[in-house]
Amino acid sequence: MYIGSTGSRGLHHLVYEVVDNAVDEALAGRNDCLEVILHPDNSVTVKDQGSGIPVDVMPEQGLPALTVVLTKLHAGGKFGGNGYKVSGGLHGVGVSVVNALSEWLHAEVSRDGKVYRQEFARGVPTTDLEVVGKVPKGESGTTISYMPDAEIFEELELSTDTLVQRLRETAFLTRGLRIVLTDERAGGASQEFLYEGGIRDFVGYINESKDPVHKHIVYFEGANDDGQVEIAMQWNTKYIESVFSFANNIN
């Protein structure tokens, strides 16, 4: 299946898929803040300050774009000529799969001075897309809240440690993106990740308990019309090397 399992691995993958959409907005230069909230009832909220999922009616389907993105496979921004140049996740199916595997999902989009909301149950719309408020001009973003389906998943409790590792890594790989994880199950404890040095900070983090041979981290990057590449490295006195490679932020 798309998320790999109905156990803990698949449960965490739901979070990653929603997070990856927000990261794609950051990689496109449209988002600099992402928040993940774990609620006491095991539901999850992911907020970003990106451009907001489009809400205009798509002529081919006769439905708002938000509805299509959340209910149809391969309907996300990663497909078509104007899609993201770089993106992670399930290549356009991620959010719709999260919706299908959730007891309920609520989507709120801020764009064009308005707040739009639509609700779903197990992938099926239970309300029409509605305007529920206003936002200042220029303010935008998407908020996805969902409850994993207990009829599908073997467990519903997310591991904070697992999410911390993934979100920290994502912040290293997405230079300048601030990621906040708030665990309301633990009294609202929050952890924040922001690395202006990107993968250079990642190498420094990996080597912080080791003895580097040289102080400065070697770094270079390049880009063309097909994409871009970054490389960072630092030797240490250990005999075992550690090499980490990522494509589109995915290990």
C-alpha cells in the first residue's frame, strides 16, 4: 500500500506526507514556517504559511481544486507543467491517501483575503467548500487536521522521538525553514528546528560528538535547468565513515 504498513511506520508516514507538502512550498520559496501539533486524542494538525491549496473550481472535474487534491490521486501540484521543480512525498497522491486513511480530515486554506474550510470522513467530503472567515491581504497558508482511522491502523499513538528525528532532518535539508513540533499530550511542550546553514549545519550536528580533522566544513553547490545539488563534508578521526544522501529531501 502507499504508506508501507498499517502499523507504527504507516501511522508516522501520514504525518510525513502532510509535512512534505508544506516543505514543497518552502522549496519553491513560498513558505518559511511549518508547525506540527500532536493533540491528546491522537489527532494531528499541520500548519504552513505557503500560498494555500487553490480553491477555484477545476472545469474538468466541476469541483474546487482543494476537493480534487484531497480526493483524487495524482491531483497535487507535483503533476503538470507548472508543478514543483523539487518535491518529496508520494508524487501527488500523499494528501489524498492521508484523507482516505483518516476517520476525519479538516482542511482550512487562507488565500485571497479569505479563509476556506472543507471537512471529510474517510476520504469523502461531508461539507461543501465554505468561506468561514477573512485574513489580511497577503496572508496565506494551509492547515490540515486529521484523525487516523482506528479501523485501519493497529495503533494511533505517535512517537515524539521519531517525529523529532524526521523534522530535525527536514529542517537541515530545507535551509531557512522553521519547523515547530508541539506535543499537547505532554502539556504543550514544543521543540523548534531552524538551520540557516542547511546541510553544513547537518554535518556539524553529525560530527559534534566526534573529533574533526579540520574546523571548516567543506561545502559546494551547483544548479542548472534540471535541478540543483549540494554537498557538505568534514573529516574526523574515526575509521568509520558516515555518508547520507537525499533526493528531493528524501533519504
